[in-house]
Amino acid sequence: MKSIFKKQVFALLIVLMGFCKMAVAQDVDLFKSMDEQDKKDKLNQTDYTTAIFKTTRMINGQSIENVGAGVLDVKISHRFTPINAGAKGLWGLDGANMRMGADYGINSKLMVGVGRTKGGLFDGFAKYKILRQSTGKVTMPVSIALSGGVLWNTQKSNTLNNYTDRFNYSGQVIIARKFNDYLSLQVVPTVIHYNSVATSSMPNDYYSVGVGGRIRLTKRVNITSEYYYRITKQEGYVNCLSVGVDIETGGHVFQFHFSNSADMNDRSFIEETTSKWNVDAVRFGFNIARVFVVNKPKEIKL
Amino acid sequence: MKKVILIAGFAALLSTSAMSQKVYATKTGQISFDATGTCAEPIKATNNQVDSKFVDKSGQIVFNVLIKGFKFANALMEDHFNENYMESTKFPKADFKGFITNIASVNFEKDGTYEVSAKGTLTIDGKGKEMIVPGTITIAGGKPTLKASFNVPLKEFIHGSYIGSQISDNAKTVLVCKYD
């Protein structure tokens, strides 16, 4: 009796083991495990925000954006004369200030740019991204970049006697956030340094804060605006306000705008805008940016 | 007693071999596509981190790719791909869930190349479509490599003004996965 009972128990155990193995083996469901993995990844992976703005300039000033590594971004900008010229003056289009320049991406965080404005104003800058906005595992609410520039004035002048008098420097901290697909904003504390000022009572350094933003209308069209508020000011000048539209195509970004400044370098448009925003001062202008890939990343072939 | 233990032992062994299945996996599969239409610049990208698994007994197979993992030669094109076409922030991954319908014809013990066909759902940008994809599984040294070439009809998944003109509606896709 005992031995038969034992055999039956063992047999039952073996059958049960077999069933257990069957049940465990059939539980491999790749669809389910992939969905679970996706959920985990959303929490574990960091998603870095891209395309806060469409190009490296807000309107006149720097934006948070950098040019991609190995990419050359050719810039042509015009600022026309005030629109109160009426039909006879083609609403200001008859006269123009012009800047030609190019930006280059050295790596994903660092870019440089040079340019020349009509009449002999040369500018150069470097912009370095120190923090990127991200969600997921690493959360960062803003992107931050540092930008430093130099302006070299080669125009004839009675007041700039020494060679070093002809240089101005700008330093900016660009703090930007993409709130959603439709709204991005940036704040830009700025210092402009003059090597030479008109009188000894004037300071050499001027502080200001820029604010800029864009509202997306369609996938390729944004409304933009930029305003620089001067904290320490030179007398006789006003703050610069610009509003415009960005239109993006495959390789170009067209920026059309109205501004009360005719200048395209940091020192001049921030610190030396002469006229308040009214019909006598507002002028039409545009920036065209065209991107060329100069250094392709190594392509991996299959 | 000894007999019983022997029988139990054999039964356990038998049950193991009858129920065993292997899950082949890789996290470094390669996928690339070419969607050049009338555009002067080639529209090509590669992703070298395809996450894929398949079960040898049932033929169940999955592929999972991170959209931001597709690398283009042109950084701006990559930006537009993510921002304007793929909505990568909303749908960070694309996947295929299906079955290799003729998995039984593959002998995983014997080196060689076997023609296979997978049937399942391809999901891109949140939209799913049933697809049947032919491919080959090559066994070498006990490890399978899966290769497939197929077309992805883009308009079924994403929309954008240039699809059908500068961007071809058919993205020629090549997939190579080496499994462990």
C-alpha cells in the first residue's frame, strides 16, 4: 500500500513539474515585454529638447540655437530705411544697410560666426551651449548658452584715435525654454563693453536684458519678437524692439521683420538705437539663412 | 525507490526538452532607409540600435527603434525629420510586432540560409499597419542573422507637404540584425 502510494505521489509530482514548466515557458510574450520596456524607457531615457527656435538669430540678436557640427550657415541681412518714405521711397526699400556673414558649427555645443556690415564694421562671435533642456531621466527646464562677441570698427573717425578704441565686446547668457510645440521664450542678460567712450564720466560697460520669443503658426511659419531693455544706458538712445515672421523651407530660413533699429551687431542695435518705435523709425528688414553641410559625419554602411 | 528517482529524472529531462524555447535578442540591429524623391540631396538615414527579439518555437518577433536614433548626413535634415515629420517627442519609438509565419522551416542547429516571411503590425508615429515582410535568416556558428529589404509606404504613417515630391512616398528600407 505504502509503496504504491509513494509511486503515485512521485508520478503526480513529475506531471505537475511538467505542467509548471509548460506554464512558465508559454509566458514569454515579447509583445507584452516590449510594451513594458517602452514604459520603463520613457522614464529612464532622457529626451533632449530640439528646435527651440528655427535659427541662430532671434531677429537682431542671438538665439539659443547653435548650428550643427560641420555645418556652414550663410547669413545675408538687410535693414531698410523707415517706412514713412511712402510710395515714392518704396516704403524705405530704396535705402539699405547690409550685413553678410557666416556661422559654422565646430561641434554640437560650440559655434562661431563672422560678418561684415556695410561701411566696414566687422563682427565675430562664439557661442557655447552649456545646458540643454530635457525631460525624462534627467530633467532640465531650460537650455543655457554663453555667447561672446567682438566688434571692430574700421570706419573713418575723428574720435577713435587709438587702434584699440575701435573695439567693442559683448557678453551674453542666453536662457531659453520651449514650453510646447507652439511657444518658446528666451531671456538674455547682456553686457556691452566699450574700449573707448566719449567722456571720462561715462562707464565702459553697459548692462541690458533681452527677451525674445516665438509663436508657431504652422510647421514652417513662426511669429517672432525681440526686445532689449537697457539697464545702464547712454543718453539719447532708446530700446530696440523688433517683430517679425520666420519662414522655413528645406534649406533656408527667411526672417522678415519690422524694427526701430537699422543695425545688425550687438553693440549698435542694443545700445545705440536712435529712434523710438513710431512711423518715423520703424523699418522693414530681413535675414536669410542658408545651411550647407561642409563636414559630413561618417556614414555607416550596411 | 531508485527506480522512481530514475523515472522522475527522465520525466523531468523530457519535459525540459519538450517545452524549451530560445529567445534570440539583439540591441544593435541596423536599419537604414532611403526616401529620396525629387530632392537634390539624398534623404537617407541609419539607426544602429534596433532592439529586436524573436522566439524560435513560436516565431514571435519584435523590433523596436528610437526615432531620434536615426542619423542623417545633414543635421538640419535630421532636425526636420524629427520636428516636422515624425513628431519624435510625442512618439519616440517605432516598432514591428508579428510572427515569422514559417519559422518551423528554419533549422537553428544547421548552418545555412533560410527564406522566411514575417507578418505583423508596423507602427510609426502612432499609426499601425499590417505588413507582410519577406526576409532571410542565416545561421552561422549557431547564431542567426536576419536580413530584410522592404518598402515603407510613408503616407500611411506620417504626413507632410513634401511627401510624394521631394520625399519619395516609398522609403526603401534595409534591415540587418545579428542575434545572440
